[in-house]
Amino acid sequence: MSTPSVLQSFIAGQWVGQQPAAALRSAINGQVVAHTHAESLDFAAAVHHAHSVGVPALLKTDFQQRAAILKALAKYLGSRKEELYAISAHTGATRTDSWVDIEGGTGTLFAYSSIGSSELPSGNLVHEGPVVSLGKSGQFVGTHILAPRRGLAVHINAFNFPVWGLLEKFAPGFLAGQPCIGKPATATSYLTEALVRMMMESKLLPEGSIQLVIGGTGDLLDRLNGQDMVTFTGSADTAAMLRARPHLLKHGVPFNAEADSLNCAILAGDVTPDDPEFDLFVKEVAREMTVKAGQKCTAIRRAIVPRRHLDAVAQRLRDRLAKVVVGDPALEGVKMGALASKAQQSDVADRVRQLLAAPHMSRVFGEPDGFAPRGEGVADGAFFSPTLLACARPLEVSEVHDIEAFGPVSTLLPYDDLDEAMALAARGQGSLVGSLITKTPAVAARVVPQAAALHGRIHILDAKSAPESTGHGSPLPHLKHGGPGRAGGGEELGGIRAVKHNLQRSALQGSPDMVMAVTGEYVRGATLIETDTHPMRKAFEDLQIGESLLTEPRTISAADVQAFGDLTGDTFYMHFDEEAAKASPFGQRIAHGYLVLSAAAGLFVWTAPGPLLANYGLDTLRFTKPVALGDTIRARLTAKRKIDRLKVGADGKGQGVVAWDVEVTNQSGEVVASYDILTLVAKR
């Protein structure tokens, strides 16, 4: 084995660390993998670098450009993933475990690249909207905007996901134009250090985008200001200690915690041992016990089962766990690796002892059933037997709802009725995720509204969803990760929500012209730009926000309504039955709403070939007033928003997205329809 390296921190654009300090050992055989460095870090320089270099460099790019960088970075890291897999093996992870961490991390980069490209504008300001009129004349309006915080984020992560844990926080923050300082848990920091080296070697990131701390954070948190933020993943106790830091409280530094929690899975009483859902429950519990050796903040710690099926569940879990081969993941057939460190092994053993010392507790499966990890040198590794416990009277035993053994450990909790099951779930005092395994929709409809108050995510599993389900323990980029109470009260991921968490929301008031100038979006009531050139004839670069066209009028006749009904098959009585229409709230026949929409398009669409390539959708469509037969309509088409998504068509020409505000009025000037059209427009 080569001489163990000294890990380095990446601070203020420099790699720091030459002298070895603490030895970090392989979870498989106890051999030294690397050392932390002994040099102290200049956190004042780190914070200054993030503020003075990172923020300006990131804000020289815009949302769309940063989304493209994330995609390129994901591809680059993917091309070097085998290097990360090789290092990850020292953490005790199997190939599958490492896949969740490594390719789950790069997959999150891809996801946020797509989210940024499709849901964020060009520029560095998000107009959240809607615009509301605050005065009688429409010349004083209000709305909401989201702007970069112009601060940094400190990401403090747990040991269990050294790659994904950093990347799932980095991606939305990077999109938001926010540099970060990553602080991985020391035990597995050698994998995070390798990741950050690759990120820097990619040469894709603006200077100052990311820094890395190996070891303690010293006075880092006491150097932050109100524009900065802190995110934390780890134990609830540590989260509480950090959250209460006086400096953070004094300066109002946002603190987002995602803490380990006593997540549960409920087997509903409608499921019998003969149902496929019964085996799905057993499989899910066993998987959550053994993937990453149970070291997941989302793992099932409490398996809540009908008392009448307790023995059947216990036996099937025993049978499944007995087949799990534990040992060195490099060996063929090994399905579960080691805990991340000897310290973690000791902690889990202590927690199991505490649980077994509580009243009404027993061991269903564990080390006494024959635990012998496979592989050379494993006696010096951090292996721990899958351990299934049971609590005969779970409502009377507080320990089972308070003590978490962060490893391959779960406890069976029997219940007598559904109300008792939900009471047991609530005893967890807030969790990241809860699963409900049922075959009856009515059971889900009863449980979920109550359970949602205490669970950040609810996973309903039945035979229909099972083939595609990603499982109880898998946070997904598009869905929120985090939970209330013991789970920390924070939120991560959740699609575009995560980006917005990293931006500052401000209310904006002013005239439509001023609001339009700030947001880069047309606001009704703002000064229009009217020229002799139809706005749809203009290339993407030449079109100005606010360019507008007022069409010629068109009268909607009975013949139009008849032709539209014949063409579409929409013969709703309101359009064709004179007597029935008189008895309606409108008192007369009216035109189809979609006829009005189509007629308006006929009034404003430029029909000859040109820069306008495609119309791919409508947003915010509302029919605000009926159009009677004989009414005359006209449309106002205005360029509302431009987004340069950096796309190129098959012809090699660039393309951008233009949203058009459309307002259709009648002969009295009343708005009858309002909507946005989304179009693809060619560049010059």
C-alpha cells in the first residue's frame, strides 16, 4: 500500500496542508487511507475570498450560463467516476452504495442544470410575481423578486454521503450565484477532497465558486454576515448547538438543518401476509437496514406493523436478513459493507445496548445469529451485524422513539388499530420521511393528511407503484428533502425551490415602467413600444421587451360559432341552444372560449416564414368575460420576457425563448381573455 496522503483544504484559491495530523482509516481493514493536515486555516481569508472573488465571478455569469456549467461539470465528473468509486470503497460502501453517493451526486448536477435551463430566466434576477395593482389608475403596482444574496454558503456535511452531500447543496447554490465553503465530516473527507480536486481540475467553475475545509471549522461561522447562510446535515444535537451560536443569531444568518430522524414505515392493517404489499414492506425495511449499512438519514428506524402480523413480519425479515452477506465489498457476493469508522461502530453498538436495556425490548435478529464478515483483515474493520429489534409495548417505551442507532438497525413496533399506528409515527417528533404500505386508497387518504404534519416526505407503496418506486430512502432532486421537528425543520432540494432558498426575496413597488425596467418583464400599464415592424418578424436579439402590436378588430358571428363547433365537435348548449342560453347566467348565446383564442391568434400571428419558429405553450390563460355573438374583439400582443437558453437549432442558428403577453378586449375595451404565449425565436 502506498504511503497515505495528507489531505489538503482548498482555501482562498490555494491548496493548504503538508503536515500530517489525524489518521483516517479504511472501514474495511483499518489501514490508514489518509491523514488530515495539521496546518491551521485562515478563515478570514476564506470568507473574504468568497465575498470579494467568488460572488463577483459568479455574477458575471447568469442563471442560464451557470446551468450550462453544471451540465458540463456533471459530464466531467461522470468521466472520472471510477476514480471516485475506488476511493469510496475505503468508506465501507458496496458498489451500489457508492452509486447512490457518486452517481446520485452527478445526477443531481444534471437535474439542476435542467431545472435552471427550463425554469430560470436569463440574467440574475427572478420575477416571482404576480404583479398586483396598488392604486386606482394602475400606475402604482407591486410584485416580488428574487435576487442573489451576494454572500456565501457554508455547507457542513455528514460522513455518510461524501459526494452527494456536497453536490446536492452546491448545485442549487451555484445556480443562485452563491459561492460555498464545503466542510465534510472528517471520517470520509478523503473522498470529498478527491471530488473537489476534480471539480477544480475541470476548469469549469468561476474563480471562488467553492472552497474546502478538511478538519474543524474554527471561527469560520463567527465571520459570517447576514448575507451568508449555513446548511447542516448530521445529528439533531449538533444541529441544535450550531443553530444557537450567538453570532449566527445576532446577525440573522439563515441556518438550514437536515438532521437524522427516527423515520418510520407503516404496514397498514388492510395488508395480509398473502398480499404482494406484505413482501414489499419486508423488502423495503431490509433494504433500508442494509444499504449504506443503514447509515442513511432517511433509513427506516421504526417499522410499525399490525400486532396480529408481528410474528409473520419478524420471520420474513429474519429470513431475508440471514441471506445478507456482509464483508469486504470487493468480494463477489457481498451485499453489505462496513460502517464508516470504528468510532461509528462503537456508537451504534452503544445505542443498541441502550435500546435493549429498555423495558419490553428484545432482539429478533443480530450478531448472535452468526455474524462473520468476509474478507481479509475485516477483524480490524468497522462491520456491524444487521440488527432487528422488537418492542412489545411501543407506546410505553420512550427509548425506542428517542434513541437512534445510526447503522443497520431497525425496531418492530406492533399496533392494534390505525389510530395507534399514527400515534406511534408521531412519537418520532418529526422525520425526514415516512412510508405507508397499503393496498387501499381510502387508508392513504386517511393517514397522509395527518402524517404530513410530521414528515417531510411521505412515500406510499403498493403493488402498482413498486416497479417504478425509487424507495423509502431516496431523496430526489425534484422533491423536497428535509422535515419538521427532530428532522431539523429545514428544506433542501425540491426542484426550483432549492434555488429560491438561496436567493433573497424582496417586495418591489413602483410604476409599471420602473417595475418592468427592474424585472426585465413587461408589466401591463407600462409604456409600450410600437413600430411599423411586426414584433414577430424580429430576431431574438433585436426584439425589445415591451414591443407591442394592437391588431385590427374582428366581429365574432353566429357562422363563426357554427363552424368552430362543426370542426371541433364542441356543441355545448351555451354556444348553440338559444333558449337554454337565455336561462343561463349570461342570458344569451356566447362564443367558445377557444374560438376567441383562435380568432385572436389569427389577428396577430405573422404568417410568413421568419424568426418565429414554434409556439409551444400557453401560460396563465383566463377567460375573464364572455364574448357574445356579434361582439367585436381585438388583441394586444406584447413581448413580455426573453430567455436565452443558449440552444442551437439543427440549422446551426441560435434560438431563444420569448413569452408574449396577450390581452383580448371587446368593443367596450373590456378584457375578455388574458394569457402568455411561449415561442421559440431564431437569432440572427
